[in-house]
Amino acid sequence: MIVQLTGTLLEVLPSSVVLDVGGVGYELGVSTTTASALPPSGTPAVTILTRLVVREDAMDLYGFSSREERALFDRLVAISGVGPRLALAVLSTFAPASLAAVVAAQDVSRMSQVPGVGKKKAQRLLVELEGVFQKDGELRGLVGLTTTEAAPATAPASAVGADALEALLSMGFTEQEATLALDGHEQAGATTIEAALSFALKNLGGGA
């Protein structure tokens, strides 16, 4: 299994990159999230995490800028009917922390924003991904869980609010919208990042 490659970036496009490793050029499919996180073309000693997908007629490499994104890719392609292209579309639409918030809130309308995902598929993806962030060690930190215990670990309220605000900003909300949506989350008992994001997204979606 090829889990990472280090070399010189020859080309960076929104959906693929070419990495020169010892004179061999590897083309890797990537999300726009990973593409935007990479340095400019020509940069040497760049390490990209990878996943090799073997099919009957091809062997394709995919690259990721973080372990969380690669772990989510693995989870997505394990879902029936979800191939690498759709998995990358999901990861191009949502950063890992943002996807964690969407799944926590079971937000069908936001999941439907992924190109090629209608309402029914969005509902199925949310159901399939529910619980993934708590069970996967590489993803647990995205929802404020730091142990393998069944009960969520509660972070200090100030840290929860700050992390939830950052996640909302990465989803495209303005700072004013995010701040107003989070107002009152502590009083409502939303003392984990997952709960705070769910509280905020319900406010943003319902106008409460």
C-alpha cells in the first residue's frame, strides 16, 4: 500500500496534481481543499498522503493534505454507490471539520450542495456517516472527542465556542452570522463542539 509520496510538485490543478518522485511523475486525484493547501508548482520535498484504489481496469492514486481527509475518503468510498470521484466532490465541498458539523446536524440541505448529490443521496450519506466521527480515532478530534469512552469529552466552554466559530466560518458563514447562531449554546447545554455546531446550524437553518 502506498500511503505517502515525497517529491517535487510539477503541476497543481483543482482536481489533480503531478508529483515527481525520483524522476517518476505520479498523477494524484485531489480535492480542491487539498489543492489549495499545497505550495506552488516547482516546490521540492513536498509530502502528500495517498491512497491507492485498485479497480479491474485501472490503479488510481489519490492525494490528501491531512490524515483526517484521507480517513474520510476511506469512509466515503466504503459506502455503496460512492466512488472516488464522488468522495472527492464531498471533500471539495466540505473541509473535514465542516463535514463533521453537517453530519452532526444531519443537515440534508447542506449535504445536497455537493455536486451530483440529490436529497435522497444526501439523506443516505448522512445516515451512513452518522457515528463515524466518534468511532474513528483520526476523526474523533473534529467533534471534540479525545477518548474512546462512549460519553463525549466536554471541552472548556470558551474553547468549544472558539472551535465551533472557526468551523462555521470555514463553512462560509460570516462572523456575525456565526456569532449570533452560537449565542446561548452554553445555556442550552451544548458543551461539546459537536453539540455547539448542531445548535448553531439549527439556528441558521430555522431562523431561530
